[in-house]
Amino acid sequence: MRQSLAVCVLALATGCTAVMQAPATPSSVSQNPSVSPPTVEPDDTPQPVRFSIARVMRDVRALAALGPREATSEAFRRAAAIVKDRFASLGYSVDLRRFDVPGGTSWGIPVDAGETLNVVATPAGSVPSRAHVLVGAHLDTVPQAPGANDNASGVAIVLELARLAAATPPDLPIVFVAFGAEEPRAPGDDGHHYGSRHYARSADRDALLGVLSIDRVGFGSETLACTGGMSPTTLRRALMRAARRLDLPASTCLNRTSDHWPFERMGFTGARLDGGRFPGYHSRLDVFERVDRSQVRRTGLIAWEALRRLRAGRLR
């Protein structure tokens, strides 16, 4: 204190002015307005679009929340509207192909005759006579089941595959279909698979190179790649190669209970992705909480890996 006072007195006595020293500046850049701080250029490199299991499971939940979707019901029509809007939002040309189905008995419950439909999504600018494959899943359920596994799981994967194909179109174009009235209304082949039979009758035999049905894929420890035994196994082999590349468990089987079968009966190459029979099949216990996320993911990854690598020459 005394030293400071002495300095001030001395300064006044000599006529000098005391000057406060400014603190040191942290850097020369901050004191020089002509120098801009470094900037980070945005990365414009397109990022790959990847399979999203979160998106798929949201769709499974939303479809199952509609309750049973018997093919002529209001719940089925609401589900078809959801699928139609999703396809359209991805840039596909969407066609609602309506057809009639008879009354009968579906898994022990009477069902009325009426109109149902297939929701068909074709890539924008696609030429119908050009070689392509068809990927579908049935949208309807038996009257007593919410159908989370059978078959909201398959429809949700189809929607995700459509998103991936729209973002990164494969060499072999894909037409996507949500089939109506796959579930039985009478015994035997002729009382089953109405939507796929309706489509197959008018399909271009030269352009349609293969048909993949994705059905009840939310249960099991491996993915099953199946055929009905009447078509070449070229598509099934492509699915198995994809599973091996991804190191995912898969095996082959013989199956005639999904929408690939009517196409095989008419001479087309067909295959089905399946998870196997599950507890709660065709019952009110087929709910979202019982769908195995890991199994759905495995199936979706295998499907996309196979589809994105397909070439016309390998299927003819």
C-alpha cells in the first residue's frame, strides 16, 4: 500500500501521467477483423441409403394396430390406403387393381363375398415390357388375427425395399405389390391366393423374370428361402448367396402356401422368404409384441442384398 502511494505521489510531483497497461490479447486473429476464422466445407458426398429396421418395425406396429384385415373389410381398405400413399410418396406409379372374391370360410370363420384389391407400385418411367422382377407380400389377414407376423412383417419389409430401390435403383427393375386375399376362403389352391392368381393371369411372360413373396418373417432363428418345386431355383439360389455374403443363417425349403405359388403354377420363376410356423399363427395372439425384430432384420437384409445384385441373364 505504501509503495503504491509513493509511486502515485512521485508521478504527480514530476508531472507524469500514470497509464494502465491493457491485458495481453489472446491471439492476433481475434484482434484483426480482416482475418476470418477457418471454416469447414460441407460434405456433399451422397450417403448410402441403408436398410432401417426401426422404420420397418414402426410399419409392422401401425399395420397390426388396424386389427384383423380380412380382404373385403374396412380395415383392409385402410391398410391398402396407407400402403398406396407410401408407394406414391417414394415416387412410384401406383395402381389399385380391384377384383372380386367369393364368400366362404377363412380359418373357421365365415367371410362374405366382395371386392378387394392389389396395390401395385411400378418405378416411375418403367416400361412394362422391360425385364423386371416382382416383390410382394399379402396385406390381408384371417378374420380373427391382427396379423403382425402374418403378414405385417412382410408388407413392412416390402415398403422398406421399395424405399431402398427408389433411392438406389437396381439394374433389374422391381415392381412391388401388396396382395389382397391371400388367406383361404375355401380348401385347396383355388380357394387361396386370390390376389396373386389375379395378377399372374395377366403378367407378361417375357418381361416378368421372377417373383419373390415375403410372408410371416417375424419368427424363427433363420430365414427360409423356399420354392414350390415347379420353377427354376435361380431366385432361391440368389437369396442363399446373399445370406452367405452377409453371414446370416438361412436354409432352403419347399413351400406352396404363399403368393409365389400361383406364379410357379403358371410357369414363372418363384421364391418365398419365410420364418416358419409360429405360436399364435392365425389367431388373436399374432400381435406386434411377438414379432422378433432380429428375424425381420435378417430377412430384409437378405432380400435387399439379393435384389440389388440381380441381373436379367441370371434369371432367364
